[in-house]
Amino acid sequence: MSQTKCNFCGSDRFEIRRTEYLYTHKGNYLLVPNTPVEVCLNCGMVYYDVSVLKKIKERFFAIHNKTEKPDRYIEMPSKAFS
């Protein structure tokens, strides 16, 4: 990754962390735990490496097209506002 300067605040101080990433496409979701990110230590802006995002997208469509199975399914509650 190695972001050199934050696009939001201009800081050059970053930390590599892990987070959950939620990929969504046409009402379908893939929750990816333990996703590597760089976080600006000044403002908290989060940066994902393009190769990581590409792998997440590929995995989503493999699962969606049933050529790969997810690790597990989780139920997501929904509530519409009226």
C-alpha cells in the first residue's frame, strides 16, 4: 500500500490496520473480515489497496455465480422507513 500523503488532510503519518469491508452490488452483500487498510493517523481517512479491492470483487462474483462457496452466511436484518 504505502500511501505517501493523505488526500484529505495532507498528513504523511499512516498506520496499517485490519477492518471489515462490506462489498455491495445490486442489493447483494459480501462482508470481508480482516481486510488490510492504511489509516491516516491525523484525520482517520481509510485507504484500501486496489489489488485488495479487486480480489474482493472477484470473490463476490465467484460466490454470486456459484463457482465458489462463502465461508459462511449471515442474516442481515432490514427495516424500511415509511
